[in-house]
Amino acid sequence: MNLVETQGLCKRYGSAVALDSVTLEVPAGEPVALIGPNGAGKTTLLSVLCGYIRVSSGTVSVLGHSPGSQALNGRLAALPQDALLDPNQSVGRQLRLFAKLQGMRRVEAHKDVDRVLECVDLAESIKARPGDLSHGMRKRISIAQALLGSPELVLLDEPTAGIDPPNAKLIRDLIRQQSTHTTFVVSSHNLDELERLCTQVVYLEKGKLISSGPLAEDTEDQFLTLRMGKIDEPTFLEAVSVLPGVLTIRRAGQGDYIVETANDLQASSNIMQLLHEKGWRYRQISCGKTLEERLYGSSMQ
């Protein structure tokens, strides 16, 4: 089942084109990464899906309805990047108001607010004011708001931007847990985070849909990504390049290297043995290329 379908979607602001003939399908299931550089059209696309702005041309369907339709109340939720709660009103009071705006009765609203605060591990903050909470805790409260009513589709714009690692981890874990019954579309510049969290990717650039689909592994050749500690790079590159089974090795970024092998498991063993013998410390070894490398390749070097 596709939760989102667009056909030839365009959004223009005068002569500026924010979305250019975007035809897209987003299936129900595991989290979807929405990525692209600044100005790619990510926030515009999310705004269109929420019904905040109208399209210039093309068609859009969200859960089988037009964006902004009352039929989407309680089924679609969103967390804009800069969403703010009233700093002076209690968390519980504000969340109960949002629950009632979805059509919940008083008792139901109280129960659902308790539920979503428990989900984000902030049940004890129900009487607190957002102004008295940390930035990370306020972000989690905002995500709790998006979970009111157990929506089928949740759109998150930079949910972990600017928050500390413990809160970011809590949010990632929450998304994973809730993904059993809710589909999340997550827009972020943190590709490492999205690669760990999402199984599908939608890539926009200059308003155009560049690609969409599963985060598939490389199939034609066997690649390894090495994230190394401090090393003598020329010596390291030369030593790895002459190992049996290694076809090429190249620098992919600060401390990151892409190794292409002859689809040979022995090459991986040879590399590990070399690192052990030389005492070269590594931070991470993973199969395949990183999401950043697959999308941008040598242009990111």
C-alpha cells in the first residue's frame, strides 16, 4: 500500500521552481529517508503533503485523500524543524489541547497524552513548562505531539538537529519502536543516522526527484568501507592495495576509505590481518558503500 502518491508535482514561486515534476510513491512500512542539499525541495514537499501550501500543478494523494482533507485528521502528523510549544503553558495542557483538536473527548485526550509522554520517556514532565526543559527534551515533547492519536504516517523534518547524542539516540530508538504501526518520513542532513534508521530513500536535488527506493547494497562488486584512526595514509593505501583480492582502494573522506574487492571474502580476512599486524586502529569496518558515498561519490572528497 502506498501512503503517498504524487504525479508530475510542481510548485513554483514566481519564476523559482521549488518542486519540478516530482512523481513519487511512498509505501507503508519501515522509515523513509528524505534527503538532498539545502534548497532541494524537501521542506516544500513535506509542506505540500501536510496541506500547508498548494501545488502549482500535478496531483498529490496522502492516504488516499487530498492534502489538508479532514479525513486525514489523526491519520497524518508532522513535526516541522522549527516547531515550538508555548514556553509558559504546561506540557500536559498543550498536548491535551492538541488531542482535543483531533476530536478526542476529555478522558480520551488525557489517556493519550499520558501514552505519548510515556513513549518519549518524559511522563514526569507533564506538569513542566517547555521553557524549563532542555532543547532535547522539548524536541521529544514535540515528537510526542506528533504521535497523538497513533497516526499512520508521520513526517519529521530534522528531528535530531542541534540536540545532544543521548536525546538523539532516544529519538532514533523511538522511531524504530513506533515503526511497527507507523510509517515515518524523516528529512535530515545526517546521512549516517538515516542509513542506520531507514530502509527506503527519497533523494531530491534542485526540486527534482533524483532517485527513490530501497537502500540496496552494492551487488556488482564487493565493497568495504573502512573508517580508520590516525595512520600514515600513503603507507596504508599502498599496503592495502597489494593485498590478494583487493582491486582498488581510495580515500572517500576524512579517515574513510572505500575498498573494492574481487567479490572475494578472503580479501576481507587479509585486510583484517594486515590491520592487526601493523597495529592500525580502525573505528568501523562495514560491507558496501556508505549512503553518502553512493549518492555523491568522489564529489564529496
